[in-house]
Amino acid sequence: MSPESIHRTAETVRASPVDVSADRLKFNGDNTFQRELRRRVEEHFRRSGHKQRDSARMYLKSAIILATFAASYVLLVFFAATWWQGLLLSAVLGSAVAQIGFNIQHDAGHQAYSEHRWINNWMARTLDLVGGSSYIWHWKHAHYHHTYVNIDGHDSDISLGVLARFAPMQKRYRHHRWQHLYMWLLYGLTAVSWHLHDDFHDIITGTIGKRRFPRPRGKDLVVFVLGKLVFFTLAFGLPLAFHSIGTVVLYYSVVAMVAGVLLAMVFQLAHAVEEAAFPSPSEPGRIDKPWAIHQLETTVNFARDSRVITWLVGGLNFQIEHHLFPRISHVHYPTIAPVVEATCREYDVPYHTNRSFSAGIASHYRWLRRMGRPDPAPASLALKPIPQT
Ligand SMILES: [Zn+2]
């Protein structure tokens, strides 16, 4: 487990009445590779003179994204006069919402935006502004997903219930044979589900996926409630004061679907593809791999050479670097990637990459189709040969 995860887990277990450590998994094995990799990346920053957080580029990028969000919202609600202006502005606003998620709140939620905790906290709350919850995200993404990538029952990102089968050990239903077709439509509902259902469901049940988590209390609860009030006022309250309910629902749907498709696409290409492994504990509570090797076996980069995609998706095309160094700002991923890749090659550790965004999409499609078929090739799925990339 990463030092960050250990620290955060210990910190939150102390503060919480819920014993989230009850079914924790322990990673095992030699950590020499991780120590050497960390040393080389630290050396890279020492030589370059760059700071790992508080990058001027990041502040400028945040200003551009937040200005695009505010401008497209104001133009859509107060100035759009024709249907095509409404659709165009909705698409821009939906894209800005996804950009806030990819770039600003994701870095900040991982404490990778700034050295100052208060700046990270405020930037992470941009997620509450656009309809999510920074508190629940911390548990769902930074804690369960990042620590236990692609482990069924622990990584809530691969727990879609009966909707889809993402991992070989998950139960297959008959309708999964069509999941490589219908899931693309459901991805469009990702943001709608977050806005109207997921956070409330998680708070009420006290669970995320199959895992329990402590409900927010004190300041966390205040941020949660205020965040929902602000979001519902912006998304529905204010627009309804100027437009009919049909108009508001129509353009809200467009904004949410654009954001949802973009968010789902980028997330799925990182772990739910053919190149990624889906390991199981060798015995209850035990993974027979060091944490860093587990991250490399379950995580896949895409389109590393595209500066445009890197800018748009907040460096999430460098998911390997993000998973190994979640506290380094994403603007540095392209420069540390060669260090990470060379060290992986040297230590004979996998480093998976899809060359382009479309190659990643194709791999996700094939993985969905494979998981939807009856009797996929048995245990070998968890031990797939490493493709030469
Ligand atoms: Zn992350």
C-alpha cells in the first residue's frame, strides 16, 4: 500500500465510528522496485528544479477551465436565444464540467494541486460545485479505487451490479452478452446518476459499492449539504426562474450526457481494457504482490504522445504515473513517464500503453464483449500475457 494510503487510512479510521479496516487487503512482496522508482523520480525533480505541486501552469489552466465553465453557464442560462445556441453552449458547459473533474478536483482531491491543504480542499470542492461530492469521492476514488485497483469487492469502480460485468470473477447474467453495445448509452447517464442518485444512496446506506464508509459529520456534512444546495440551485433553481421546465430538463440532459460520456470514457480506458489484470486475493486479506507491481499490472496508459489529449484529460492518459505518484501534479506526468517506463523495463515489470485514444476505446469494447460472453477462458484471464507495447 502506498505511504499516502496508509496515512489516510490510519487517519480516517481514528476519526470514524465505522471500522473500514475490517476487510482490508494487505499487499506482500519485495518493495525494492518501488523504492528505486521513487528515488529516480525524486532525483528527476531535484535535477529539473520543478516543484511537484503549485505549478503556475496548473493555476493558469484552472483559471481557463473555470472561466469557460462560468461563461458557458451564464451565456446558456441568460443569453442563448436559439436552440442551436443552447445545444452548443450545453456541449461546451458539459465539457467544462468534465474538465473540472479531470484537471482540478482530481489533482486537488489527491493533495497533488498544492502544498497547502486549504488550497487542495477548496479546489477539491469544485466537484461539489458540479454535482458530485468531494467527501464521497475521497472514499470511493482516492481510497478504495486507488488502493485496490481492479480487485472485485474492494474497487467500487468495477462494481456496476447487474448492469455490467467488468471482471472475470463477477457473476455473469444473460443480458451481459450485449454489454459491449448498451454500456455506451449508459455511460451517458454517468453524471445524471451522480447528480440525482449515487451520493444520496451512498449516504443513506453507508456503503460505496460493496464497502462500508463513514458518513460525513461536522464540516464534511456541512460541505456536502451546501454543495448539493449550490449545485441544485445552479442546475435547476436558477434556470427555472427564466425558462420552462421542459427547456431546463432538455439542456440539463445535454450538459450531463456530454460530461458523463467524457468522464466514463477516460476512466474506463485506464483499467477496464484487455491489457489490465483483475487479480484476486490468494487467501482472505492477502495479495501476493507488492503494491506498486499491482498498480502496474492493473493500469494502462493511452495516447501518451498527444499533448492535446494530455491537456484536456488532466494527464489521465498517464494513469500509470498517476497511480504510482498520486501526489504529483498531473502537469508533470509526461516528463516523469520516461523515467517510470525505463525503470519498469529494467526491473521486468509491465508498463501497458494503448497508442491512441481510439486504440483504448477498441480495447475497452473487446473487454466488455469478452466479459459478456459465457465461459470466458478461465483463470488465465487474471494472468494474461503482457502485450508488447
Ligand atoms: Zn486518481
